[in-house]
Amino acid sequence: MKNKQVILQDWGLTDYKVAWDKQEAIFADTVRLKTEIRNRQVAVLAGADEPAEETPTPNYLIFCEHPHVYTLGKSGKPEHLLLDEAGLKEKEAVYYTINRGGDITYHGPGQIVSYPILDLDNFFTDIHLYLRTLEEAIILTLADYGIKAGRYPGYTGVWLDADNEKARKICAMGVRCSRWVTMHGLAFNVNTDLNYFKNIVPCGIDDKAVTSMQQELGREVDINEVKKILTRHISVLFGMEISG
């Protein structure tokens, strides 16, 4: 049974490890429910049980911001963090190696972090389309502010001037997917302190710049307004019914 309803949650400024643990719990519950549903379906097909009304798997769209933190994905290189323990302490930042795809990135105040925990069986089972759809939501959101953005061939995320030497990244992405349930997601620079990116090789790319909406527009942007616009675009592109 497909469920297009998505529970919207805003966790505000949340410690990265706390948010990671909460994600893992929601993710594990969804995978467990999927497994139970599948096992019951197999039993019914084998004639061992009567069909029962199934509880559809839930979907979540989570927003938050994090205190200063660097995270390294499964395909990343530890040397892409350019700070030692003393340097991290000086910057009031922490560092985690985590179970998403991608290399190293930074999260901090003024950045929209979104964690869609979706059962893609409710939408479409194509991880590449999933990433492209999230990218499109960011591209459309930026267009609403008069910022022209696009994709950089061979890389995930959203870029400005991707076709020339001024290419700069405004949104990074890294996801985990198991049994078509997703976690982790995107980091969208709105009013982000870009100096923190100087302490890493962002996403393993050492010859491209990083930017933010504030940098491009020359003014601070209402981050809650951006979240609302982004939510609208995500919901339309995925055909979601947002609640919460």
C-alpha cells in the first residue's frame, strides 16, 4: 500500500549526534515495519494466513540546523579534514565519520539541513531519480530568489555557474538507502558562515568554491521562508501530502 503522506518536522538547532540518533531510530522503525509487512504478504501468498489490512510505512521530511560540525561519508578521505583536535576545539566544531554516501562536508547555523526519511516504495524506487528530484527542489527554490542554479556533471548537489571557472556549490547531498528507505539528505547554504569550509576539502573537491544565498544576494535571508518554499517544491515534485 503506497502512502504519499509525509510528516513534516522542524527540529530547530539540534546537536548533530542527537539528530543522527533520532534519524536512525525512525529509519530502523520504518525498515522493521517494511520487513513485517513483507513477511505477512509472503505468509498470505503461501496460504498460511488471511489477508489483513496493512499499516502503510510512514514518511518524514525533517528540517534542522546544527552547531558547527564536520561529517565524513563512507567514500571520503580523513585527510580532507584540515584541522587537528586542537583546531576543531578552537573553531568550536566537532567531527564524525558517518554512514551516508559522499565525502566530507560542513554543517552549521544558517544552513538548512534536511533529512527526508522516505519509503521510496511509496514514490519511486530509483535512487538516482531521488537525488535529482531533491536537486530540482533546490534549483526551483533558488530561482524563486532570482538565483540561477544547476547541476555539475559527475557530482551530486546544486551549483552556480557550473559550466565555467566560477563554479561554486550551494547545496551538498549525501544519502543512505536500505530496503528503499532513505536517511541523511541535503545541506543548503542560506546564511552559512562560509569560512568553515576553508577547514576541509568540501566533498573532496579542491578546485571549486562554496557559496550561500546570503553571499549571492548580498543580504541575510529569512531561513524559515526558504524552508517553506523548499517544502512546497519538494512536495510538488514528489507528489507528497504534507502534514504536521
